[in-house]
Amino acid sequence: MNILVSNDDGIRAQGIYRLVEALSQEANIYVCAPHTQRSACGHGISIGVPLEANEVQFDNAKLALEMTGTPADCVKLGLRILSTRDIHIDMVFAGINHGGNLGTDTLYSGTVSAAVEGCFCKKPSVAVSVNSHHPEHFDFACELALKTLRKSYGKMDNKTVLSINTPNLPTSEIKGVKYARLGAREYDEWFKIKEAECGKPQYWYSGKPVFYEGLSNDIDVIAMQEGYATITPLKYDLTNHELMEEVRNWRIED
């Protein structure tokens, strides 16, 4: 079994090393990841600019490519380069992300987008995240990733991403796993204004997640808030099927 692993925190992030170490117990691992931090870049791909891919040493990987470009670029180009070397990938894993990918944040996530690109390239895909930008506890995320590989191999279609999120807690303190739907991920947010050397203002985005009360813990954001890990199957079909017939009846073209 051959697995391609990517991320958005960069090829030197601790999370991707831990994920590769875990998955290498079951599969041949090939790494194609950004040369620098690319968090929250969404599903952008590079058009009109060249991409570079350089081989680097990476523990527990058969081959590792450090690439310029976005996480989606790394998966798209990485699969192409590997195929020219007669290496055929069975699944794509992205992560372990330093920060949760919950609720509406999944639309910003470079990690989830790397996994979605795997689906675009007809590979079953999994995204794995720890809910902290400064994670200390990767063990449970690694355990879930490995169990997911063992359970899902040969059973997942290539139109679904399994998104795994774990609290930044020791395994003994995590309450369990919830199979959860996406919720809202809102922030008490602001822009800090700093003056650049040229005298013009610069705006730096920041914020703190909103704490929710009284909502069901079958929502990923709430389950995480209560100390559970979550697993959510994602589809890239964003169509609002419930509204389709109503919109059709508006006959906007008339």
C-alpha cells in the first residue's frame, strides 16, 4: 500500500513527522509538502508561476519532496511526479495540522484542501488535525489516523474526505470519539493596526473562538469543546439540493 502525505504547516512541522511515523507501520509513505507555512490558504493552486520540487531526507518515508506552492499544488504535482517514477498512490493523508479544522473553518483549511485535491485526483483521502496552533499531544491523532487507514482501506470512495480532529490533550483525558456534522465556527475577531515603515497602516487579523452553550454535541465544534475527538465525512459537492427546485422556479433567465 502506498500513501501520499501532505500538509499546510510545512514539511518541517512536527505534525507531519508524527503522521508519517504512524502510517509507516502499515504502508509505504511518500511525502509531498510545502517548503514553508501555508495555513488557511484554502484550495488555491498556482497558475502562471513555476513550481519546484526538491528531494529531502525524511524519517520513515520512502521519498520526500519539498515543494513550492500550495498544499493542493503539492498533492496534484506530487501525484504526477510519483506516477512518472511508477509509484502509484492508493490514499492521500493530510496533516497532522497544527490547529483544528472544524465547522466552517474547513473552507479555509489548506490541510483539508490537500485532502480534497486527493479526491479530485481520484484518491480516497483523510485530513487529520489537533485543535491547537501550538499542539503538544499528537498521540491520539496518530492512533485515529492509523485505525482509520486500517478500517477504511479499500472501502472509501474517492469523493469523500474523512476529517479527523482531536483535542490537544493526553489520550487519557480525551472523552472518546464523536461522529459529528459540521457546525459554525465563529470568532470574536478583530484587526490589529500597525504602521509600516512606509507610513501606511497594516492590518493583522486575529480572534478567539466563540464558546457555545446549549447545542447538541453531534456538531463537531461542540463535541470538541466538550473534550471529544471528531470524525466527519466531507463531500466537495457544495450544492444546496434542498433549494434547487425553488431556484429553478424563479426562472431568472426570463
